[in-house]
Amino acid sequence: MIHEVDEGLRRLLAAAGIPGGGVELAFDAPTKEWAGKRNAPTISVFLYDIREDLTRRRTGTIEDTADDGVVLGWLSPPRWFRLSYVVTAWTNRPQDEHRLLSDMLRLLVRNERLTPEWLSGSLAELGLTVSLETAAPPEGRAIGDFWSALGGELRPSLELLVTAPLAGDREPAGPPVTEGLVVRADRDSARRLRYEGSQAEGIGFAPAKSRPSAPARRKRGKAPQ
């Protein structure tokens, strides 16, 4: 699912012309070594944190049925995760970096979700909303600590929070019953289960036999008629 979110963001930015116009797009960690190898203006979209949204966790199963109503299996509900990205612009001049960040901010605030045309794989199959939240405060970590961990200097950035579903597990159903059940009372005898109106004689079923009516009860003190 994580790589599918990356692909969705790449398609979103490609629709806006990034990369293009001499600007490159990267999902690498913006470390000092990476910055030193950069040869062109670059937008960096770096995933740095993944946390489950526990408020949206559900239990139970969902039936997976065919068009004719036959149960094919059971699906556990999807679980939702919050993916935190930091978006930065890298050029040789601060003015150009601020212009690129401004363009990114304008683009991202216009899109509160990844539309179906940008989704692929399991995200497209689930058909659930993948939401975007731009410039949200970082969760549980100061931005200065983030840049210290990367070994770089503090720079302007945008926080992008993506909430996406992870498909649940599927438990397939067993094959439908096509043969009757034979009940064996001992080693030498067996009898078949009988079903009213069964047309499956010879494969484990036998038609039910009619039983004689019970005799009428005699009332006390009177001879039987």
C-alpha cells in the first residue's frame, strides 16, 4: 500500500507538470549527501513516519460473494494508516525554493484526496478515499529533530499527511457440497441420509420412505370400534 500512495502522489504531481520545466521529483531522504549530488532544481517528497489511525479500526468479517450469491470467502475490514511526508524544494537560491514551495502549497491545498485516476493496485480495488492534509503540524516530533536526524540544516518545508487503507486478509470458503453424506452404523452396514424430494439418488442421497399411520387411540372404558 505504501508504494501505491507514492505512485498516487507521483501521478498527482505529474498532472501538474512535476517533474517538468527543468524541475525534478524525488522521494529520497534529503540528506547532506543527497543534496550534494543534486544537479537540478528538485522537489523532494520524503516519507518519514507511518502510524495506524486506531480510531478507524474495525472488527468482524465481510462476505465476499459471487454474482449468483455464492459465498466465495470472508474479508477482514481494512485498517487505516497515516503516512507523513515532508515536502521540500532544492535550488541554488532561496527565492527559487520559496517559489517552488508556493506552487506546491497551491497544488496540494486544492486536492483533499487522491482521485481514482491517480490510484493503482489495492487502493484502486478497494475504492475507498485516500485523503490528503497539507501543512498539518508534525505528529509527535519537532521539525528541528527531523532535520537533525537527517544530518542537515533546518529548511522550509511542507508537512503532507496521507490517510490510506490497507486491505484486510481474505479467508476463502470451502467448495460447495455436491455429494450426500453416508452414515455408517458399523463396519458391515451403512445407510444413506434421506431427504424429501431429493433427486440425487446414487450419490449419497435416498428418497424418504413413507411411514404407516399410527392406529387410533382407544378411549378408556370403551371397546374399540
